[in-house]
Amino acid sequence: MNDSGEGAGSAAQSKRKDARRNKETLLDAAAAVFVTSGVEAPVRDIATKAGVGLGTIYRHFPTRADLVIALYRHQVDACAEAGPALLEAGPTPHAALAQWVDLFVDFLVTKHGLAAALQTDNAGFETLHAYFLDRLLPVCSQLLDAAAASGEIRSDLTAYQLMRGVGNLCIGADSDSRYDARRLVELLVAGLRQPH
């Protein structure tokens, strides 16, 4: 019996895991650079942050738009995956909701720059926005439903309303240093509590 086929499959699977890990490292580096320097930051800054050469970035993301779209999807996925984990690990459903909303704010701050970078590709942006809603509305609904079922918060708010409200509070946060969107979002989430 020959095991060489199985060994080759394992090696290929290992390569795919390494490629996926490398891509995630690049996306994390891009997110960090974009937050501090904006979406138009030089690609070499992202390469330096990731500890790779420019060729590695261009091999994964041939254009800036490819990088921006991949980063957007990566951040949506991370935010979506965090919801159930926070709900399971959190001390209360309301605490999990507050932590998730905090992550959502982090995403939105980056998203505004990403959206501006994609404005020329309206169809592509619409596709990404649909992906955003498809992935995040169910997670937000799950967190809201759990907090309402526990009696911690009022039950008359939908996930769409909360996400839209948080999003509206985040608009302009990057252009006015006196405006503290995170503080207003904290007040919004605290205001969901049931009066005792």
C-alpha cells in the first residue's frame, strides 16, 4: 500500500492553511495601517507592518480595490463570528451585546474609509453592503433576543434599527476630534436597559 497520495494531500492542506494564515496576517496589517494612516496609505507600509515584501501583497491582492474588498469581508466575518462567542463567554447577554457593539464600532470606523475607497464601483459596494447585512443582522438579532429574553433590555428594537443607529452615531467621528462617537454609542446601549 502506498501512502504517498495521502502525504501529498496533507502537504497541500498544510500549504492552504499557511496561505490562509498569511492572507489573514496581511489583512490584519492592512486594517492597522488603514486605521492610523487612511485607506490610501502606501502598500509598502502594509508590507512593513506584515513583515513581508511588496510582491507578497500584490500576489494576494493585485489591486488596492482587491485589498479593500478582502479587508471589508474579513472584518465583517470577524465581527459576525465574535457575536456567538461573546454571548457564550459573557457574564450576561447585555454585556455580550455591549462588547459586540464595541467591535462593531471598530469595524464601522474602518468601514467608512473602505466605503469611500470603493465609491467608484457602485455595484461592488452594493454587493459588499448586502454581505454586511446578511452576515451581521442575524448576529445582532441573536444578541438582542438573548438580552431581551433575560429581561435585561427592552424588546422593542430590531437589529437593523440598532445597527443603523450605531452607524449614524459613528458618521463624522474621524473628521471632528471633539466628537466622541464611542461615548454616544455606550449611552445608546446603556439606554436599552429595562428600567427597574
